[in-house]
Amino acid sequence: AVKKSIEDGCTAFTRFFKHQSDFPKFKKKGKSDVKMYFVRNNPKDCQCERHRLKIPTLGWIRIKEKGYIPTTKDGYMIRSGTVSVKAGRFYVSVLVEIPDVNIDNSSNEGIGIDLGLKDFAIISNGKTYRNINKSAGLKKLEKQLIREQRSLSRKYESLKKGESTQRANIQKQKLK
């Protein structure tokens, strides 16, 4: 935690001397949002499961929103993290290391794409992608949109002129 704060101070001052930011502001312990840093020192320090997270000094902590942090069972490794407080709620931000996945692309063949009117694209390997603008569902939705816009435009014109039929009827009934 102390090391991280010293690193943050160092980056703040280097940015200040390079004229990239203002002079660093002192952040008092009680008023700053960031409450705690944690770093993975041992292999079993930082672990994450679907519904809980292990922080070195606190132990296992239940996570409210599940599935956001990649789990260690899937081969992801948590490097470090930050616990912060905003409006009485605690938030965890985690730096995760993802293992390299080598994509073996040994083929040096090119691919040809033909853009057309009837079909959106035809690829040289025989795969075709259809044009969604030609589909019946989209045409039906566009017709419906045109109708709704027309009716809204008529309503807007009558309101702009001040010819509200409901108000006029109410006022006539009050006069009688």
C-alpha cells in the first residue's frame, strides 16, 4: 500500500514537471475515495471465484455483482487491486493478467469479398451474407415509422398554431 502511494506520487510529480497536469493535491486519508490497495505477492494471495474475491489482508469477500471479474479457475491471474468507497458503498477495481493465446494462422491465402445489391457480401469461400435492408421485417417497421412520424407531425402543427381541440371543447362547455 505504501509502495503504491509512493508510485502514484512519483507519477504525479513527473506529470507536473512535464507540464501535463497541475501540482499534485494532497489527499487526506479520511476524505479520499481510495481506501486500500492490494498487491499479489504470494500465489494464493489474490484469488477470484464467481461470487467472491480473496484480498490479502481481509480474506474472502462476497461480491454483489457476479461475473464481472475473470475467475482464477479460468487461468486469469489478479496482479493488484484497489478498494474504494463512494456514497457508503465499497467498490473493487482489479488488474487482471490474461494468458497469451496463440492464434495459429498458417494459411497465407487471400480472401475476396464482393459487395452486391441483392446480397450484402459474397466471400470467395462461398459464404454469403444477406442484405438486412431488403428483409420484409425491416420494410414493415419502416412503413410503421413513416406512419407514426406523419401522425406526430400533424399533431405538432395543430399544437403550434394553438388549435387544441380538447381545450376548445372544455371552454365551450364551461361557457354553457
